[in-house]
Amino acid sequence: ARAGRITVEAQQRQGQTGSIPTVIETSSDKVGTLNAETVVYAFKVSGLDVVYANTFVLGSKSLLQSQTYELSTTYTDTHRQVHADFLAAIQYSGD
């Protein structure tokens, strides 16, 4: 390791950013009429437990990525609903 560089293990012991993400679940979704894939994962950021819901839609010429997060160790029903509402509000043609 290079001098001055903190290892992932040291970051985890210190509760800093850099812990290895844990996948909680994956699912297929829709954004408008387009197919989307969502991955929900968790890790520590600056000592805080954070759960992210990250949805990807691959268009013909672009990629849409939509992300919500919550300070938590689990994917809560509230977070799930917020993410679903967020996806429902997106207008994306895939072009």
C-alpha cells in the first residue's frame, strides 16, 4: 500500500466511507414504458449506515440513473415507496 493511503479495513474500523457495499435486493422495474433494473445496497458513509436504491434504464442513445437513499440498515417500506414514487414521476424516452 502507498504511504498516506488508508485501507478499506482501516476505514471500516474507523467507520469511514469505504466499506464494501452489501446488496440487499435487485428487481426489474419500469420507467414509463422502458424496462429498468434496480439494485438496492447498503454501506457506511462517514460512519453512517446508508441504504441506496439505484435504478438504471438503458435507452438507445443514453442511460438514466435514478437514486434515492435513506439513513438505515434495511430497505424500509417508506424508502421503497419514495423510490417507486420517484420513478413514477420520471419522464424519459430513452433517446
